[in-house]
Amino acid sequence: MAFRNVAVASYAMVTQHMPLADGDVAKSTVAIISDAVRLALARAGIERRQIDALFTHRPPMGDAFMLFGQKLLAELKIAPSSTTAIMNHGAGMLSCLKYGALLLEAGLADYVLCPSGDAGAALPVDAVAYNATIESDAHFEAPYDPITPSLYGQFAQRFVYERELSEEDLATVSVSMRARAIDHPEAQMRSRGPLTIEQVIASPMIASPSRLLHCAPWYRHSRAGAIILTRAENLPAGPKIFLRSVGECVTHEHVTGRMGLYGFGPWKDGPNLTTTGAHLAGKQALSFAGLGIEDIDVLETVVPFAFAIPMILEDLGVIEKGGSREFLRQGGLDAKGKLAFNTNGGMLSFGQSFLNCVMDQAVEALQQLDGTALGRQADNPSIAMVHSHGGVLAGHTVAIFERG
Amino acid sequence: MNKQFGDGLSLTIDGAIIGPYDVCPGAKIFWDGVAESRVLVRHCGDCGRYSHPRQDACENCFSANLSWRQVSGNGTIYSYSTIHRAPIARKTPYTVGLIRLDEGVHLFAGIEPPERAAIGLRVTPVFAPGPKGVLLNFNVSDQEG
């Protein structure tokens, strides 16, 4: 069943650009999120102490403190009656919206704050080492010195093998994402210009099958965002964006453990690495909202590697299951159709603002619905779907917004 | 004894501790077995399936009736990825992958030689002493899969 009455009171995104101006200091993660919250509160026309609930994603890379959400609460000097971190990896940012919506519909909150951020430009840790440490099983994978792209690589190599994808097929994904980024003023890779298939294939291999130009680059600036949800009757009359539904699915923590998940759902006959939790999360979000994938006008996904774009599109039903090769060879990503996809270039060419990457895609979707997209603007869209994930394709959350 | 792999670990990044990773018999016994050139996997007395890693309950039927069994370690490559940029100072490329043992359970390990890995190839276990302890790796067999 869809949320009946949950609407977006406001949203905001802030960026601290690097290199810093003389005399400026790099903001901490808490500080830059605080800036985003201030902006969102002003746009919503409410005071900070009207926030009844604060939900955050798991501790960001820029601040690994276990109870990061509490640190933020201490900066904001509020005392909400509901607060927690949603711990299903990066997908947790979108999941925050679900828990907020539930409180709003139950009358346990009037305003819910869902912020996100990561001071990526002032990261206290080495990003490669950090990810390899937390994303590999310390007992059973870490001893082999994997890097995150090699953990995703287990999914990738299976997908390439099962779908019989060529190097050119994979490269078309990167080329397509770059084309969108060129039109977006905040996309990291905009200044590099369009990509060719040859350039992608010539880029150095990082962890097979992912080459450098199949991988999302780290965003060079620090970014933070905030979404404030409320019940629709708290907003002025007129068009507003409703949160219609949120679907979730978490399937594992580490890839080795994932191979022990089978006997039900898409994994009934045995484990597989080519259908992710996005399939169930997307199905849930659509069915709760009473929609089909064909009703979606805008789709933004959180996907850091080229192989996973067609994989997630299959999971969400945009591409028929098993049909990625055909879809890519027919230029499906760039077909002139109803669906506006990864309008900011996606992570591959927008860049990954560390753990703020989900908020990047969510705000892009909301701007599309508002008609205020900074890059390519979809033609009068009504319904947007945002897919998020985190961990090694471990947790997936799908949210559906509708202009009404 | 594989002290490092099986014992409790403090996960650290650049010296900052981000969390404890507890001593766990399911890891300790496995790695102690590797140090003795044995591949040990949890076996379910109720449904007969194998579970890995570190399971306390059968991943197939959730029974707690598990015991350790030694297996041959022979299997096939289920997936792999060849790494060209290591997270630490070490020679590249090297390959890590998921091996499907003949018993139907999957392990994560290194594959040698790194450039010969391909899905479906037969592999055999090799126990490789190294600076961190004895690792279980898999050699691509000369036999067809």
C-alpha cells in the first residue's frame, strides 16, 4: 500500500568546492551537513526544533564515529523523539525516508529530517584502504588483499559471462553516462568531454572486468544534502512532491556469505550473483505504489561500476531479465523513449561524493520533478524512481516520488 | 597456527580502529585446518549440505546440527577478478575468486596463476605459507572442467 499523505517539505544540496579559497578551512562532515540542513529548514519555512525525527545513513567515510547521527544531532542542538541510523549500507539514506514516512502516517512526527553528507575532500582515511577493509570479510576475504572493485568483480565477471557481454558492450555504458554528465554543471567528468568506446577499452584494468573508465571517480568536492518530509496538509496548497513508496531488500554483508543465500525468491534454485536485492526492492516499491516500471518517467540509480548498470536495470524491469546484451547493442540506454535515466551522468560520470552519492541521485530526481534540473531536464515528468545500494551490492532501497 | 586470520581482529584504517572483529571458532578452526593443509567445511547432519563461512546454523535448512568435515578442496571457478591495483604494496596482477567446491559450497581465495583464471575451470587446493600465515589458494588444474 502506498504512503497516502507523505510529501517533501523541502530538499537542499550544498557543496564545498576544492581547492579552498585562501583562509577557508575544509568543513567536517557534520559541518557541511549542518549547512544543508539550514538551507532545507529555510526552504521548508520551519525552525530546527520542529524536527521530530532525525534519520541518518550509516557513519560516512568522513566521520566513522559509530553513533555519527548523534554527533549531528549535537551540532543541530535539537532533541527529536525519534532518531536512529539506518544501517543497510549506503541504501540506508533512502531507507530513512521509509522510516520517516511511517512515523508521519502514524502521527508520531510532523517533520522528519533525512540528511546526508560526506566531507570527501577532507577525508581522514585512505579511500581504497577504507573500502577494502570494511567491504571484505576480515576473516575470509581480507587475507587475500582484495580491493572493492575486485569484490564487485565477482558479480561483474558472472554477469559478463552469463550475458556474454563483450568489451564493447560494457564500454557503451560508460560512453552513455559521460554524455549525460557533459550537460550537467556539477558533474565531475563534464570537463573531460565525451568518451569513445576505444578510450574506455584502452583505460587501464583496475580489477577485471572493470577498467578505470568503468569505475565511478571520487568526487573532488565535499557535498551534503537534506530532505525534510511532512504530511501533505502541512504544506501550502498547490503542486507538491509525494513520497509514494519505499521498497527494500538486503541480501548479505560480504560476497562469500552471499553464496550461501538460496532456496527462496530469485535464488530458489541456488545462489546467483546476477540478480540482486534491487529486484525485490523495486518490485516492492512499485507494487506498494500500484505502479508498473512503464509508469516511471525518471530513474536515477546509485551504481559505481559500468557492469552493474544493465544488471540493476534488469533487476528493476527496465531491461527484460537476461536481455542486457541485446539492449546495449540496440543502443537502449540512449533510445529516445519515455524514461529519463541517470540524468546527471550517474556515479560513473557525475562522480561519487563518497557516502553522499545516494542523496545526489535523490536530489537529482526531485529537481527533475520540480522542473529545475541543472542538466538534462526530462519533459514534464510526474513519477521518479530512485534506486540506491550499498555494500558489495548488498543492500538496495528503491523510493518512488510523484508530483501531484 | 594461523593466528592472524582466525583470531579476534581490530579493524584499523590508517591506525584508526573502526571496530573489533571478534574471535570466532568458525574462523579459527578453518584457518587452523589450513595451516595443517586441510580444507574443513561445516556439514549439516540433517540435510547433508555444506555451509561456509563461519556458519553456526545450516545455510540450507537452518539446523544447528553442524559438524566439521574435511573435504578434498577440489572444485571449479565460479567467478574471479584479477587485480591490477593492490591496496597494499605487493606485486600485481593477482587474482581473487569464488571457488565452488565439489561439495557445492563456495570459498573465496586466490587463484594461480592469475592470468589463467576463467569461469568453469577445474582447480585444486594449494596451501601457501606467506608473511600473514598459511593461505588456502587454488591452482588451475591442467584438466578440462
